[in-house]
Amino acid sequence: METVQLTPDQLDAQISQLHDTDAWQRIVTGWERTAPEPSSPDREPVGETSPRHPADWRDLLSVPIDRLIEDSLRSMPARQPRERALPGRLGAVLPERLHAWRRIGQPDVRPSTHLGYARRILTEWGWQNTPYRLRDARGARCLCGAMLTAHRLGYGSLDTVDRAGAWLITELRSVGWTGLIGPWNRHPGRTAADALALIDATILRAARAGH
């Protein structure tokens, strides 16, 4: 069980390093290369049919079988872990280390699933944009704080948190934001609705990529 204690800004820097690697860039660009459109088979004249043998079904495929399987798996929604309610309002203000026991025996999840739980934390416990703070006095979290808390509650490993954050930065880059998550979160005029919309768009992007 991970015992590393990260601050939101440390997590933000760690996520940025992952996002900038060549390996990550291959992940976020490779999945968008879709298979070629299947060509329409020539229509046979009415009343004429050509004989088919049992093995001829492969002739109907325009892409390799393994590519079809891969694309089908990617289109499947991320598997949700066993549903567990968030701790109540008291849990929102407890120190993060007191939630660590909740990770015991919990399976890892996909980044898109992890982000779904981070979204629940923001909606149930609140969103805040105080600079350099994991949470405010009410227990509201920033975006990075929500991801760290989701990890502490047992939803995803630290590696999953990094990948979920890298998907967030990927989404931010797609809309022209060149900085980190924290500065975006505390940018003047930012709202909770903006934060939730960013998470929703990122969940969709990551899930489409099979993450």
C-alpha cells in the first residue's frame, strides 16, 4: 500500500512530467488513429449469387481481426468498482492519512473511473481554488486534491492518479491551456461548473482511449 504523501502541487508537477514524455504522447495520439473505413463490397447483379465456403468469412473483413478486437475493447465503458459511499461531512475535513486504511484490499481502477470518483468528491464535498491548499476549512477540494483524496479512499493507485492527471492535462492542451492543473484551477473567474466540465470531458477522452 502506497505511503507517499503528496501535496497537490507536487502531484501537478509529477503529472506534467508524465504528460511530456514521448511514451505518453504516443498513448494520447495513437488511439485516435482509427481503422480505415470499410470499403463497400461490389453489389452483385440481382438474381446472381456467388458460392461461399465456410472459410470465406475472412474475406469480408477490411481490417485485421486483432485490430477489430482491440477497437471493440476500447469502445467498452470502464468497469466500475464496487460502489462505496463517500465518508460523510466529517470525513471531508479529516486529515488525508486517516483515510489510508480504506485502500486495504481495493482493486486498481482505470484513470477514467478514478476521475469519476474525483468528480463525486467535488460534487459532494465541494470545489475550492485556494492557492497551494489541498482543501479549505469546509473540506472542499481542488482538482488535484480531489484526485489525491480519491486515491486515499481506495479508488486507484498512485500510478493511476498520475495517468488520470495526465489525461486532464491532455484535455487542457486541447482547449489551449499550456500551464498546469493547479494554475488552471485557481485562475480568476474559474467556477466549480468549469472544473466539473473539465473532468467530464477528460473522462470521455480517457474512456474512448480504453483508459
